Amino acid sequence: MDIIEGFIDKVVFRNEENGYAVLSVTCDEEERTLVGIMPYISEGEYIVAEGTTTVHAVYGEQLQVKTYRIQTPEDMVSIERYLGSGVIKGIGPVMAARIVKKFKKDTFRIIEEEPERLVEIKGISLRKAMDIADSVQSKKDMREAMIFLQQYGITSNLAVKIYNRYGPGLYNVLRENPYRMTEDIQGVGFKIADEIAARVGICADSDFRIKSAIMYVLQRAASDGHVCLPMDILTNQINQLLLIYIESLDNHLMDMIIDKKIIIKDRDGVKMVYAGVYYRMELNSARMLDKLNVEFRTDEEDCLKKINRIEAQSGITFEEEQRNAVMESVKKGLLVVTGGPGTGKTTIINSIIRYFESENKTVLLAAPTGRAAKRMTETTGKEAKTIHRLLEMTGAPTEENERVEFMRDEDNPLEADVVIVDEMSMVDISLIYALLKAVVVGTRLILVGDVNQLPSVGPGNVLSDIINSGAFTVVRLNKIFRQAAQSDIVVNAHKINDGKRVSLDNNSKDFLFLKRNNPDAIISAMITLIKEKLPAYVNAEVFDIQVLAPARKGLLGVERLNSILQQYLNPPDKSKREYETANQGIFREGDKVMQIKNNYQMEWEIKGLYNIKIEQGLGVFNGDIGIVREINSYAETLTVEFDEGKMVTYAFGQLEELELAYAATIHKSQGSEYPAVVIPMYPGPKPLMNRNLLYTAVTRAKHCVCMVGIPEVFHEMVDNEREQKRYSGLKECIAEVGEWN
């Protein structure tokens, strides 16, 4: 380890979020560069840093800082230099010289203990003297806080967040109830708080600990798609998490009910525990759905004439269920249209658009993801937006407000006669809640989706619950149309959904199965398909071919596949810069990557000719796929180009939000369509290897689906009807609202 000490001449770069900085330091009359996590560093301070000296290919020799401390200057020259650097509010070089000339080496003691004596200096009033003392004390408080937090194993990045939130009050928070941080600070979960609590001596059966664990388990359940949990499952998970046996949670739960943090509802004799925010979303969504479900006065004869005119103009003949869907969209305030691939959902959407536009009605189109919205635009010829963009997202969750903020809501509703939302299976409870708030009674809301696909990544079972409630008009499309019937992808998808036998004899142009018996042989065949066979076959680029795997872990899980596929599809090259992370492996320029969490604060921009910015906005979302265009080691940033040319720059500290995307889980592929899909078929966890998952994977392919592996695994997935149980209560809330009416 090398040690460098000296004055900070310049803060060359600073990331305010994670504390990463690049410093220019004068050491023995030589200029040195320091890089690392160094929050609250200022020019003019005297730093003693320890770390490893490396030689950067572009920027030369640097010290990668592991530990550091800011040292108070002791000689008069150093004191004057420090005070005159601008680091202390209210003191410049001239004033610094006067202060040091007067108080000499006693300067810092005077400022800290007798600040009123600064009025002895010409130009310093009593108020200014107090401001100077406050500034010096603030710097001292920050440094002491960093040291205090680091002794509990808290990273500099997290320490910055804690100090910004609590200031000097952080000592009481950590010593009395560190679990409070889980509610106050984004990025602090139960496990981090629990580690800190153990270090400061909080009891294992502390009331704070148990209540925090309850919220953590409910939040973890939400990340798995559950809106609520049965009491017995909640209790079991609490005991496993805390590693102590708690016979009853009743007293803790009652306190949390009083604080409105949780809600407990009886569902068919089972006590279901909700985080309060999700119960209120479900109940209020049910109320709003009920209000939208109005009947419009309709002249059916006139309506049929207009539908016939649309048939004639478009050169198609509607089946009865399609005709019924268009008719019901005119008659009902709320309509659900559901059906599998090739059953005419797009035809219905286009016909509904044409009908209402002929009536001079305003129609808005939306889908949950950018890719789904792009597909909707391509199939309708009309602009479709993501639901976030439709609602004009303006702000992200903060420590004070955990919800996403939208311009469009009950006070500023969408200006439309008809709103059509596609890919509804992907919509979670928080998104439908935000949408419904912006749709006024009298606006027709048409929800379109395939209820047999996997449910949303986020919490809730929205489409299924709305359909199964029986409270709203639902048109089910079952017939496969002639053109779609020529595709074995479509025909076999329906067979899979119905649990019927699918032939894997490869007498098909678009539904192929390559038999391989072991993981290495499967991977080898997949690489050949992606690099050599499929691009020309489906007239697409290599990166357009998507590998979809059931699981993240395992010999054929997404994590291992991405590492291997990267080596073959984007191998190391001297012309490509790369960066190795602690957990996500190596990112390289040219890599295909995916955003793996919603980040509502992330800025994006689109540039036109001559690199001129033509559009900018906020928000990068779970499942968005892009290409790494630039890695800047000096600025510690990585730039990704997403759909529509949206350029997003990540600090290295934010790369935990990205992962390689040569392979993706089937769940992450929802709402997307690829020219060709490659799916490994190898044994995996029984609950995961089910019909629902296979059906979703197959229907992601537009021109060709190619499975590689063991045929018996495919047939076992078709036979396995057991979907992973998802706990939600929207259906029951809809029933409750119906009873109230």
C-alpha cells in the first residue's frame, strides 16, 4: 500500500450521489492524482490517503484510494492556505491572511472555541464570525460522522446518504433504532440495518427489529409479485429471517395497524397481511374500475352499419367475437379483450381506433414498456406511449415520498374519449392505480392482453383478477385466423396452453427443436444458431436473436449463459474499453445489456445531427435493453443506447442496475417480440418449469423459435399446469365494492 499526503489543489471530478472523486494533490512539490470514494472532500484541505498505485492507459499514474483522512493543518502557512482556499464559507485569501497573522497557530482553536474573537479582524462582523464557526464545525461534523459510520462497516456511499438525511442526529438513530433507516433512506434494507443493529448492541427480539422485519418480508414478497401474504407464511418467514422463534406477532401487528403501515383482511377464512400502501392501491383501483364501468346509450343498428363499413374499407370479414368486441367497446365504459397469439387482438384494436376516429373521438394508445409501445405503434400506425409517458411522469420516489409522481391524475386527467392499453398482463397494481386516477368517468377504457401469459414483474395479478371478478365485460378471443394458422409458433403456442401434445419432429419452418443431452452441447448448438444460422434465416442482426432461459442460476441459467455468450458474441478487443464490476462481471463496449430495476430519476437524451440534443427525459425501466456505446474510465461512467436512440449515462457506482442481456429470463421478456428466440431445454426447479412459462417464451418469437436440449423437458413443462402462486386481492376488493353499491 502506498501513502500520499498533501494539499488538494483541485477536485477534478465528483459524483455527488456516491462520493466518487478524482483529486489533484500536491505532494512534495509533485502533482499526484487520487481516485476513489471520498465524500465531502474540498479543495484546499490536507489529505492523507492510503491505497494502490496503478497506471491508467490514458490518464497515467493514479492512487486508487482505500482509506483516507483529512488532517487539520498545523503550521501557519498550511492554515492560511486551507482557510484561503474557499473551503470555509466567508473566508477568502486576504481574510485568511489577516486571521492567521492575528491568531497564528491558535487559529483553529479560536474559530471553534471563541469565534466571537474573530470580530477583532477588520471586515468580520459578529454574524460573519458565527457563520465562519458554523462552517468549520460542519466540516468537522461531516468527517467525524464518516469515521463513526465506517467503524460499523457502512460504505462511504451509504454514509453520505445517512449523513445527508440525519446530520448530527445520526448518532441517536444508529444507537437507538437503526431500523428507522429502512423507512427513511432508499437503498437501506433490513439486512443492512440489522447488521448495524447487531454491532451497536440492539437486542435480537427488539420491538423495532420485529416490526422492521415484518415490513421487509412484505416488501420482499412484493418484489416476488405478491400484494399480500397469508399470516402463517408471514410468521414462518419472520422466524427464518430473525433466527429466533416468535410465537405470536399479534401485538406488533396491532401497533402497525394503528400506524396504518399494514392492513389485515379475512379472505375466505385466511388472514391476509398487506403493506398498507398496496391494500389502498387495490381497494381504490377497484372503486375506480367500478365507476368507469358505465353503459353508454347506443343505437345498435347504426353501430353495426359503421362496423360493416370498417370491414369493407379494410378488406376483412369479422368473426362474431371480433364484431362483438368492437360493439362492446362502444357500449361499455370498461372492456377487457383477451386472447392468445393469432386470435386477432391487433385487428380489434385497429378496428376500435377506426370506429371512434370516424366519430371524431380522441383515442390514446399505451403499453407498459417501451418495446410493447413500439410494437403497438408499428401495428396500428398510431403513436403509442408507455403508460409512464402517457401519464407524464415528473418525479421519482424519494425519502419523503415513496411513490412515482405523474402530471396526469385525478386533478389533471387524460384528455381523451378512449384509452386503449395493450399487454395488460404486464401491468402491476401500482401502474393500474396511477392510470385509473387519470381516467375520468365517461372515458372508455379498453384493456387488451393475454391472460395466459406470465403475470407482471411487479406486485399484483391485475388482468387475471379483473377478468375473474366477473364484474366487467370480457371478450375472449379463441379462434386462430387463417394467416396465423400457417405459423407453427401460433398453433403450437395454443397447443401448449391447452396442454396438448406438440410434435418436435422439425417438420416446421418456424418451430424447431435440436436434441442435445448435456449443458455444454446445448450451449455449443445455441452459439452456432445465434452466430451462423438464425440471423440470415430470419433476416435479422445477431443481437436481435434473444436467448430466453427459465432460471437465473444453474448450468443453463441466465448468469452463466451471459458470461459465455459475451465471449463469443462480443469478445475482448483492444479497440473496446471495458470495466470489471464486483458483482456483474465485465461490461465491454458493444455489449448487449438490460436495465434490471425501475429508475425513475435516470436522465436520458436523444441527439440528432451534429450531436445536437433534440429530446430529453427521465426514467429507465426494468427490462429495457440497450447497447453499451462508451466506457469512460476517467469519469467513471458507462453510456448505453436504448430504444429510440435514448442515451443514458451510468456512474460506475450505478452499474448494479445493469446486467448482460444476451440471455434473459422468460419473465423479463414479457411484452417484447424478437425475430427469433432460442430456448435451452434442460431440467430445472419443478415449480418454475411450467406450462405458463413455456407458453410465454414461445410467444415472444415473431419468425422462429428454436429449442435446444432434451425433448422430455419440453413435454414435462407442457404437462405441468402448476403456476407459481401469487397472492393478490384485487378480485376480492372488486367484489366488496360491488356489494357496497
